[in-house]
Amino acid sequence: MTEQGYVRPDNLAGALDALADAPEGTRVLAGGTDLMVHLRAGKRFPRLVNVARVSELQALRVWGGALEVGAGVTVARLLRDAEVRRHAALLWQAADRFASPLVRSRATVGGNLVNASPAADLTLALLALDARVELVSRAGGVRSLGVDELVLGPGKTALGAGELVRTVRVPLAKPTAFHHFEKSGPRPALEISVAAVAVALRIEDGRVVEPRIACGAVAPVPLRVVPAEQVLAGRELTPALIEEAALAAAKVVRPIDDVRATALYRRRLVAAFVRRSLTAALDSQRVSHATGS
């Protein structure tokens, strides 16, 4: 690296300045849980911009009708925050299954997004929650993308030159919301998912409203299984409907064979996880009816 190869700005303006004239291949360093692996393996970058001290990336609050999560917020902070658990239970559940306590203390929301892994747990939950990602740059100002617009493929995002993830805005969950996260691996809380499913929906007047089902590690990007959502929308949740949606989800995903699992096994996991999530929603509805809540 040159003398300008490592920059540690104190504020967002300084970070944007450092990125505005940065050479191609510059990387942003936040928690470093992925980037440090590459550095220790000998990979070098023309510039690293360390944003750990940028307070503008640390927001975690309810603001403007949404839960605002700064790109620099760690997974550990998500787990400690009562507003996250109250307004975005699915994100809290994904954080609870995320790696080890040590990694959670370093890994950030923005890093999980821009790493663009098909198996990224937080990205999967944010996709199912219909979150919007705010990007900012010196030249282009602010723009907002959906998670599916930001993550384009393994390790590939829509981030432009000089652009930085500033904030993720998550719509506040309504009182009738149901969230459920499922993940599989030899040690699910410590390893990359073999397959994962995130479900967000509401049940109102006995009918499923606005179902969103996202699957991870079974396609080049975290993937919404729209045909399964269409099976559910506007219908009464029954065991037969749950099975129909589970099979529809398994048909949509595009898993591969690799050293961790076969495509067939991943497809079966998706069906099982959708089935388990929707059964939990049905059980929750029955409990609510029994208690009159």
C-alpha cells in the first residue's frame, strides 16, 4: 500500500472524501470479519477506508415510521436492542443464529450486505422484511435500493464508485405480524448456512396477508420465493395450504451441489423450513384464538 493505503476518517464526510478519489479495488473496513480473512491470506487492496469511528453509521432507532439501522451497527447490538426485537423480530432471530459471540461483536449490518454472500443471514432477513438500503456518495448524494436491487450475485453489488452503505430502513412490524427464521448447518450458529428460510407475514380475519418468504444458500443471491407467497396470499392457513406452499418454494430455488450439501438435500431443507415456519404461524394463530388476544 501507499501512504494513502489506509484511511481512518472520524466522520461520514471524511469517509466520503476518502472514497471519492479512491483507486479501483478500494475496500471499506468496518468489523473486518470477512475482509481480514482475505488480508491474512495475502490479498492486498490499493486502499482501505476504516469507518469504525464514523458515528453517523451507528444509528439504531425508530425514525420516520421505520427502524433505522446504521451500516456500522454490529450483530451484538441488534441482539441487545429491545426496539429490534419488538419491531423487526425476524432480524433479531437471524442475529441470534449468527456466528459466535466474538464474531457478533465485530460483524456489521452493512458488511453482511455488501459482502453479498448467497448465505448471508442478515441480508436474508432484511429481504423478507422489505427493507430499503440507503447508499451515499460525494458525487451522487443519497439513493435507496431494495435488498434484491443491491445484491446482484456472489460478492457482487450495485454499489457505485465512491458509494457507501449508510443506513438500512426496516418497516415497523404491525401487531398482527409473524416472523420466523430457520437455518441449517453442522453447527447452525457458527457455520455458513446449508440452507436458510426467513418468513414474514400477517394473519388478519383468518387470512394470510402480505406473505414474504426468502431463502438463502440455495441460489446465487438470497431469493424471494414468489410462487409460494402467491399460494398463501389471501387464503386461510391450513395444513394442506402449508404443504402446497412448501412444495412451491422447493421448486423455485436453484441450489447447487458442493462440499457442504447436495442440491437435492438443500431443496428438501427449503420445503421443510417453509413447512416448519408456516406451521409455527398456524400454531401461533390457534394460541391467539384460544387466549382471545
